[in-house]
Amino acid sequence: MDTHGSPKREHHLLRGGISRRRFLAGVAAAAAAPYIVPASALGADGRPAPSERITVGSIGMGSRGNDHFSAFLSRGETQVLAVCDPFETKREAARKKAEDRYAGAADKATYKGCLATSDFREIVGRSDIDAVVVASPEGRALVETVRRLGRVLQVGTLQRSDRKFRFACELARNGYLGKVHTVKVAVPGGQGLPNAPPKPAPPGLDYEMWLGPAPWTPYNDLKCSFNWYFMRDYCVGWIQSWGVHHIDIALWGAPSLGASTLAVEGTAVFPEDGLGNTSTGWQVEALTPEGLRLVFTDEGRMKHGCRFEGDKGWVHVDRGAILAEPASLLKAVIKPDEEHLYESNDHHGNFLECIRTRRDPVSAVETGHAATTLTIVSDIATRLGRKVTWDWKAERFVSDDAANQMLRRAMRSPWNL
């Protein structure tokens, strides 16, 4: 069956019978031993031989996906063999960019071109691809798949590969701030969207694949772009998509936030009309049984970044700077016998290194799942408008059926997991 020309596609199976469960294994397969191709030539300008390169498939060619695609395309130790996007113009532009990149004479003996497809399963089903890159939230099913199959997965919480964030967390964890009592996180708020009339999907867009397991709704000129961040069928909103980055740092520097239970409550502002239905602003507080408090808001209410406050000082970090009081904290040197966090200074490079060594990356799958979970729990608390208690071990709300029902969404048939 031709997946590009068929009028009806079985979305739960690819040709040859690849299921969504196998898709999870494929996404996690970044740690598989590198596929060996004949080393018919050494790379140009010191580039590794083809047999030593890690082959990559890139899924999603939007803003973040293109960033990842370009990062791996620029590295001599990797070779992009396939790209995927439901928009034909996006995937074809990426395919051309890849083929232009590898047009050198040293690659001609082994390079067979770059596949461009609208169906991600054509990438995860290939045995000659070592690593798959996809910008997507994590979940328990993916955690279990990674661990069961012994794969390596690097979550895109790239701030863990920035010395400023690592140092701030080491200050908090090693007592330099005294006893940490409060963690504050603020990220950009969301936005509303106007209404847009339904219309046929444009030629060159595989709209069924764009929707995936989300409910079927008609195409319009706003949804299949950056705006999907603010539409709950496709995303929890920036409380999650931006929030996950600094919430991840909060959990890194104050791990007791994710250790037992959290009492969570908050309020949020939601659009009253239009296509956008995720929060534009929020104020959430969470409390551990030991009294550690997390304050999580949009940046209109608090300074952007992550701030650890203790009884002897504080440290505040964002992507631009690290500040502390007293300022002398920034000159501290973590002692050899103190806790040193995982050191990575290149997020993509750390991923590739771990493919070879099979070590966990700095942003291991469990960390991404935990940070994503806490942002979703925060969103649920604001939607319910009351206090909820989250149990990290059970990964459920305590004695709260209404909240637990919001943890999962039905998939549009025939998608399944």
C-alpha cells in the first residue's frame, strides 16, 4: 500500500505491521548500537568515517524540531537519513538541506539520500537509523519502554547542560543557602487566539497525520502553526510547554519536591472566547509534607526563572544570568566531598556520547516525565479550582476521582497505545 497515495490509511499499523507500542520502542532506540555501514571512505576534513557516524531521523520540522535537525546536521559525527513532517513544504525543505549538506564526494559512496515522509512510523520502523529526534512530552509508557529495552533517551530540557543552572542547583543541594524553604518558578504566560472559520486543509498538508490521536476537528488557518501551543486538544499550554524547563530545574535543585506527596492548589485565567483554551496566566502553590513550598506562576507575577530561597540566602537563575544574595555565593567552589551534579555542557553532544557509552544522559527519561507531570498537575489544580494532593509513587491524585480522570485523554480511533 502506498502511504502517500492511499485514500485510506490504517493509522495504528504501518506497512509490515509496526504498532504504536513498537513506535515507543523506536523513539527510545537512540541507544541502540550504531548501525554499521561499509566504511568505503574516510570523512572529509577529519569527519568520522561513515561506519562511525550515528544515523539520525528527525520527526517534526517546526521551530524546535528544525533546531534539533540543524544541530545534528551540522555535526560531523552524525548523519541525518530521514525527516518527517505533515507539511510537504517543511519536510522537503529539510530533505534538500540534508542532501545538500552531504553532497560532498566523500559521502557519495554510502549516502543514498534523505527520506522525506509525513508518517513518523516510516522512520521508527527503519533498522538503519540509530537515533530518533522528536519534540514531544514524556509519559510513563515511554519511561517503561526505555528501561525495559535498555535504551538511551535525552529529554529536551537543555538547561541541565548549562553550567549556571547546574551551579544554582548545587548551591541549593549542598546547604550553601541554608535550609531551602521556598522555590519560585516563573515562565511566560500563554495567549488567547481569535476564532477562525473552518476550511479544507491545503494541498501538501497531511492533516490526518497532523491531528494524530487528537479529536478530529476541521482545519482552519490558525491551528497548524505556533498557535497549537494554546489549544488544549494538542497541548496543555505554556504552563506546561514553557513551565517544564524551569520546573525541571526546581526538581533538580530541590528533589524533595518530587519525593513523596504534594498538596497543590492554584488559580488561572482562561480565554473567554476564540480558539485558545489554555491558561494565559496562573498562580500555583505546592507544599511537601516537610514544608518545602513551590510557587509557580506566569512571569507577569514574578521574575522569570527559577529561584531557590533558604534561611541563609537565595540564588536565582534563568537563561541569561545567575544572581545570588549574598553575592559571594557565586564565588563558592563546590568541595570534592560535596554533591556534584551530572556535568554536561553540550546537550546534543551529551546525547550522542551516551548513545556510544550507554550511560544515562543528563536529562534522563524519568526527569522529563517528572517535570512534565508537575506542570500537568498544576494545570489540573487550576482547572478544578481546589486543592489536590499528588502522590508521586502511585502517580495519581489521592482519593480524587475527578482529578484522576483528567490525567488521561481518549485517543481518536484507530490510534491506540
